[in-house]
Amino acid sequence: MPKSRSRRPAYRRWLAWLLPVGLIGAAAVALYAVHLDRVIRDKFEGQRWALPARVFARPLELYAGAPLDQRRVREALDRLGYQNDDPVGAGTYAVRGARLIVYTRGFQFWDGAEPPRKVEIRFDGRQVTGLSGDQGELPLLRLEPEFIGGFYPASNEDRLLVRLDEVPPVLIQALLTLEDRDFYRHVGISPRGIARALWADLRAGAMVQGGSTLTQQLVKNYFLTADRTLWRKATEAIMAVLLESHYSKDEILEAYLNEVFLGQVGTRSIHGMAQGAMLYFGRPLGELDTGQLALLAGMVQAPSSYDPRRNPERATARRNLALRLLAEQGVLTEQQAAAAQARPLGVVKRTALATARYPAFLDLVRRQLQRDYPEEVLRNDGLRIFATMDPAVQAAAEAAVTGQGAAIAKSAGKPDLQMAAVAADVATGEVLALVGDRDPRFDGYNRALDARRQIGSLAKPAVYLTALSEPQRFNLATPLDDQRMSVGLPNGDRWQPRNAGNDYAGRIPLLRGLAESRNSATVALGLQVGVPNVLKTLRALGVRRDLPPVPSVMLGAVELTPFETTRMYLTLAASGFRLHLRGIHAVTDAEGTPLASYPLSVEQKLDPAAVFLVNTALQEVARSGTARALGRVLPGLNIAGKTGTT
């Protein structure tokens, strides 16, 4: 009895100590759970992700009479990831002699939706002769535009959101089979799932099933970090239960499908099944075959290990495992699984999501957008930006810059020689192509927009245009003095312009002075019309910089960028109408609601008759003048051009 009485007080003392400690601990856990609950609701409501702005090229427009041959249309379809196969579903096409049968994907443009449909495109040599669909002849067809880049959040995460009802059922079944078979039965955590996954892994001798539920994985990826600590795991479990208490299984699954990490492009991380499909297969998620969907589901566990480009054998084994498990579950028949296992992975060699494909053009788009949108909106709100770039023209410009750049650098003995190019639509002012470096993929100093150089003889048309704007005094036959001269300057100095090679022709017609780019004749003409009037003409052509009122401006002693020079010549090409050079056509929000348009902006600045005469002289430049080599390369075309040195 004495012993028993001595133990009771000790037991009661322990109980008296443990009870308040336990209550305090429970209260702390409860308070922590309340805090976590608020974190979940605050972050999971509204916009769940920062979405990059996505930039699209000009869409290819097809209509009867369009100057497009079948090869160019097929190239456009191939760039968009269309499969040359029986056109029984969106994203496919077939060649039928002089016809293309295309099943288009459809697209939400800034001015309305282009529906998916099956279309026959007929060709005759180098032009489209007609279009027809199920309802008869079509006046116009727009293919979906090519994705050319984006402006990404500070997190450098890239994703394309997808709704659950847009996800192929096979992908969902494969994901649940591999990662969480009890997903629709557990409350966020699943002890039975952990035990079953452990047993499956032991039997297979490899990791074939995940232990954490999809909800736990979503919590870890979306709310927490990947730290492997007991505290983080405990927090993950609590948050998983709380998340399931607020949101439906379908909402959680949809969020998981958009959050999951699937790979890397440079420093940019690719998240979500929809963007994963574009990364590896270059096609929308809904167009993937069973094997490709199984591979995406299998990659979730370890994207780097199962990367089909780096580890094709490992990726194939993982895909085949997923297909076998789907057959065991009855989702696929044995024959369907075997057929899918026999197919190649179908991974595209070069992803359409590659970084810095068109860095110079995207730089132009960004600069023009920053006038209307703050940086955080560009990076986070999922804007859809429809740019004016024509992929075919851009490719031609890049080929010219890289090919000719290398040839000129070699012949000049200057390996570091640089180049840039700008091409614009004369009718609209839309920039069709822009290259900022001899390496078109260089994402740095944009020479097309920023490299100021003296434009030399490219300024001369302004002198002749000033003169020809006075038809009572000047015409293309007006004689000019092409001889040595000395011009007095206000500071008392003398300026002596010289012709190339000291070649002087004496009296020549005005047309020849411009066609042969003769310095002395140009200065003589400029002095007759007056330097101030030449400066006015340069401003009317679109030169916005301050210009020194000195005679040397007539020979191009003014620094402009290639972009500014393009603006100047665009006014000449547009018969004296000055157009705003623009790289953007329209902007919509993430759902396709129009936000802004960048319409044609045109203003008549010069006499069309005088511009016509200058363009006639510039055509002579390409026929018999300093650019006659251009005329030989493109015979039969009435090309206007101008050479210039600095």
C-alpha cells in the first residue's frame, strides 16, 4: 500500500504536466492550421498564376488569287505542327496533287473566332485558285498564327492554361494510375495509397507509383518548397486536407494539370500539360496520341530523367510502363497498348518554345507595348499580342543577313562586320521582318533599332525630292553641274565634296545625278533649292532627329538607325504618304477579349507627283546606276533602290 500511494502522486504529476502541454500543442496546431487555411484561400482564389504575354506572328491568309504556291503553304503548316496524314482531325493535312486537304485547328483572333474545319485549297502554279469547305466556296481562310515568343513573369515560369474538360481522358487515367489511384476517394492524404505504392515499387524493383497524393504534390509545388524535412511534410499533409475541404476534386485536378513541372527551356521552366505538349511534341494537347499522353503522365515523377530528347530509352520505358498499367486497369485493350508501345515517341527535334528565336523583333514589340502597358501587366496578365511579323519574310531576311554578311565580311577582311535588316509593308507600315545582328538569335544590342550610323548617299533622294517639288524649275532632264566645287561655310572654312574615284561628268541630267549617286551634282542641286528646304523634306519623310543646317547633310552627314531609315524610304514607297511603322496589330486579354488595336496611321506629307519622279530615278538606280547588280538578280521587276556608304 505505501508503494502504491507513492506512485500515484508521480503519475498525477506527469499527467498534470502533459495535459496543459498537449492542450497548448493542440491549440498551436489549430492556430497554425487556421493560418494555413487563410494562405490557401488567399492564394488559390482569383488568378492562380502569373501568365506570360504570348506574341503571335501575322497569320497566313488564303484566298483565291493569293500569290502562294503549295510548297509555301505546306511549310507554314509544318511550322505550326500539322501532321501530313489523313485529315480526319484538327491539325492534319494531306496532299492531293494540286490540292491540299487541311483540317484546321481554328483560333480566337482579335476580331473574332476562326472555327476548326476541313478545307480544300486549290493551286495553279504560284497562286491559290480557290478554297472550299463543307458549306461550299470560302472567300478567306486564316491559319492560326505562329507563336514567336513571350514576355515572362519574374518566376520565369511558362504555362498555357487548360480546362479539365479539354484534357484527353487517357492522360487523366494514366496520371491517376501512376501517381494517385485513390484520388477520388481520399481526403488529401492516403495511408493506403502510400502502402500500395511501396508494395508496387518493391515488386517492380523500381519507382512505378508515387506515394504522395496528387493533392499533396499540388500543395508542395504551388504553396511550399521541395525541402525534404519533417516539418514541411507535416505542413504539406495539413494543407492537403484543408485544400480538399474547400475545393472539389475536379478543381484540384485541373490546378495540378496546370501546375506540374515538365521541363526547361533555357532558364524558363515549363509547367502544365498543355505547354508540355508543345514543348515535346509541338502540338496542342488534344492532338497527341495515346503513347504521347502516356509519356507526359509518366514524366511527372522525374521530368529530367524521362526527358525524351536527352534520355529516349528511359522515356520509352516509362511510356511503355504507363501503357501496360493502363491495359491492366482496363483503360486500354492489350492490342491498343501494344500498338502504342510500338510507335516512336514522336518528339519534335526543335521546340516551338525555344528562347530567343526572334529577339530583335520581340524587342520592337516590347518597346511599342511599353507605351501602353506597364511591365508587370506584360509579364503577368496573359496578354495575347498579335504582331505583324511575316515568318516567311523574316526567314528570308535572316538568310540574307547571315549569308551575305559572311560573304561581305570575308571579302572585306573584317570578320566582325555587323549587319541589320528591316522590312515593312508599303501599304500598311507593318514591320514584316527585323534582324538586329549577323546572328539573328543574338539577344542583345539591337542594331536595327539602336545602331546610329551616318546614312551617306541614302540621304540624296531628299535633295532631288525637294527640287522636283518645284516642277516649274526642275524635272528629270534638268541639267546639273557635276564638277569639282568648294562650298564656303559660316565659320569661314571651305567644304569640298568629292565624287567617288574623282570621276566628274560635267553637265548631266538630274535623273543621272541620282541614278549614279554623284556627290557634286547632288550638292549643286541642293544649294539651288537651299539646305533649309532639304531639311524640311527629310522631316517630311519621317526623320525625327535634330538635323544640323549644314551642306554635308545633303550627302548623309546625319546619323540614323536602320529602323529610322526604313521609315524615311517607306514614305517614298508610299507615294509621299507617311505611315507609322508598327510591329503590333492588336492585343487581347487571355480570354481573347480585344484590349487595343494599332490601326493604319497615314498622313500625306509630300507631293505624290514629285515622289513619283524620284521613284522613277530610283528605278534607274537598279537598272543602270549604282544598284544595277540588284536589277540583274531580279530581272523583270521594276525595283526602286538606293545604295549608300558611310
